[in-house]
Amino acid sequence: MSKEKKKFEGSRIVGFIVEPYSVQHHFEGTYNEDTILSTCNEVSHVTADTRRFLSVDHATSVIFTYDIVWEKSEVEWSHRWDVYLRGHPQDRVHWFSITNSTLIVLLLAALVAMILVRTLNRDIAKYNDSTSLEDAKEEAGWKLVHADVFRPPRYRPMLFSVLVGSGMQVTAMSMVLLVCALLGFLSPANRGSLLTAFVLIFVFLGSVAGYCTSRLYKLFRGTSWRNCTTMAAFLYPGLAFGTFFIINCCLAYEGSTGAVPFGTLFTLLVLWFGVSTPLVFLGSYLGYKREAYKPPVRTNQIPRQIPDQPWYMSTPLSMLLCGILPFGAVSVELFFIMSALWLHQIYYIFGFLFLTVLILAATCIELTIMLTYLQLCAEDYRWWWRSFLASGSCALYLFLYGIWYFATQLDIAGMGVMVYFGYMSLISFTFFLMTGAIGYQGTFWFISKIYGSIKVD
């Protein structure tokens, strides 16, 4: 027979309410540790009486006391955190933000659909009609670069492959983390569970970075696969650990209690070199073993000359314009996340955050597709880096928002300034990798589809 679970005997604290008062205490004689206060004792409890408030208009002594009143509650121990999970008056703000962002996504989707349904269908029909082939060449220019659109980027294709691979790892980690939070695995009862899950999920998804990096680098016909895999294993994790290590050393030098002990740093190094790095090499090996992606059109040996582009098609301007809408889609939710990070508030509305991330991904993909289509129509086939930088540029607005938040919402001085901007720089770079990889993947799918739908002699 199985033993019955022993029932807990006693009382547990399921919640508390703190009400601070400045009380003018009264006592007889000279105050010491054994003095009994007439305004705060076992019989007389402190109440919010304005007649008892302390008025500090001259030099005086302040006596700090506390008073506890126990009240019986019907809340069970297992439901003590429900107060944070239920509806909140600020939920209206989140719904308003999501509604606005959804309208932006629908508008962009309508514009992209107009391009795909009207313009592209008309162009593809003409291109596939041999009788009107010459007229089609004169009307539009995106087909004219079909022999160069899959040409590898001229500038650092290895670095581009590593950034995309690291971005896909961060994206996969974010989605898995949000799903775990939605399923209730990350309870606020377990302090630090979110950060621990963040590190562990990122480490165990190292194979994603290796696989995506190797597949893209093989498409570029790269040969230095060992250097590429090594860079994928050490670039972003090294940057993150280096930033954390420098900040932690400065905190330890100042004697701060926020400094992480050496044992934790050693554990992070073991996870990095003992788990993440082997998984990156494993994913890279599996990616290189697979057959390379075969583009729908052939690439010529001699690159096509790119005509002069108008000023409004420049890469810096495209980055500035394309980063505004994705940042606007997450700006409201970002305020609550920043408050949780730097003002010690509790953030547990992962349902809203999950919807916001989906809207962010859709916005990045739609904007990058529109930009790339306009670029190809101008006979400029250098879309690889631009697709990544355009969607990733919203990280610049994230960092600028961090500067504004620091100036208006925080009161930090000394070492705290370095801690804040060090971590905000790392967060912004992580956001850059994620949004850049999402925008690139959507653009690659779009280009593969449109060039796979035309007949090329």
C-alpha cells in the first residue's frame, strides 16, 4: 500500500501588503532598545492617521519600527502567484499596443500581397510568354539580374554566414523560452529560473548555429569550413561572456554583492566549451554533409554591372527607415521589460510578449521583402547584407531607447552606468542578430520563389 502524503500542519505566508507611514512616536523617558512606545506596541497598532504623521521641519530623531498584523487568507499555497498571472489594469495597454502593431502588419501584408499578386504575377506571365519577352525586359528589371541574384556577397561571406547562424540560434532560443514560459515551466516562485533557462536553452541549441552557418557558407562555395565553424562557436558566445566577465570583474573590485562568484563563471565556461562548442561543430558537420542548396537560376561567371542607384536606395537610409516600424511594434512591451530589468518589477505576461514577437517577425519579413523587391527592380543584386542590416537596424533604435530610458527613468551613478550600458549594448546586439536573421530568411524565401517561377533561357 502506498503511503498517504503527510498534510502540512501550520501556516504559510501566501502574500503580504506593505504600508509605509512616517509616525510621530511617543515614549516616556530616554529612548533605548527596551523602551515601550505608546504608539506602536502589542496593544496599539499603527494606523494611517494623519494626526500621528511625523513632520520633519527641523533637526529631530527618527525611530524606525515595524508592525505586523496577521490575517487569514483563503488563497492556497499552490496559487500564491496567481495575483501576477491574472488580469491586470495595465493589460489594456498591452492589448492596445498589440492592436496597433497588428494593424501595421496587416497594412504591410496588403502591400506585399499587392506586389506578389498584381505586379509579380503580371511580370512572370510576360516573362514566361516568349512572344512578349523583349517587352518584359524593357518594363521591369528584376528578371535582368537573375544570373547574379544568387551570387555570393563580395564582402566577408564567412562573417555573414556566422551572423545568420548565430541569429537563428538566438531566434530558436527565444521561441523555445517563450513556449516554456507559456506552459508554466518558468514560475516566479523559482528566482532566477528565467535566466537559467535562457543560458541552458541557448547552449543546447548550439547545433542550430552550426547547421545554419554551414548551409549558408556552403551555398557561398566557401572552403574554410573549420574557420567558419570556429567563428560560429566563439563569436557571439565570446562577446557575451567577455562583456559579462568585464562587468563582473569591475563589480568584484568595487566589492558589490551583485558580483557573480568564480564557481558560476567556471560553470559558464564548462557549458560553453564542453556543451555549446561541440554542438556547434556537430551541427556544422551535419550541414556540410548535406547537399548544397541549388538555386532556381544559374549564376554567370562575370558579374553584371550595377547601374547608379538613387540616393534614397542607399544602405544607411534603408536601415534607418526599415528599423522604425519593427521597433514601434515592440516599444510598449519594451517599456515593461526594461522596468522589470532595471526597476526590479515582476514581468510575467509572456502571452503578450509571445504575440509581440510574432508581430515583430512578420514586420521584419514584410519590410525586408518590399525593400529587396525595389532593389532588384533597380537592377541591384547586392541584397544579402542589406536584407540582414535593414531588418536588424531596429536594434539601433533599441539602444537609443535605452539611452532615453536611462536619462528619464533611472537614477544611476558610478559603476551602475557601466553595468547598464554594457548590458544594453549586449542586448541590442542580440536583438540585431535575431531580427537580422529573421529578415534575411524571409527575403531568401521570397527571392527563391519569384526566380523559381520564371523561365530562363
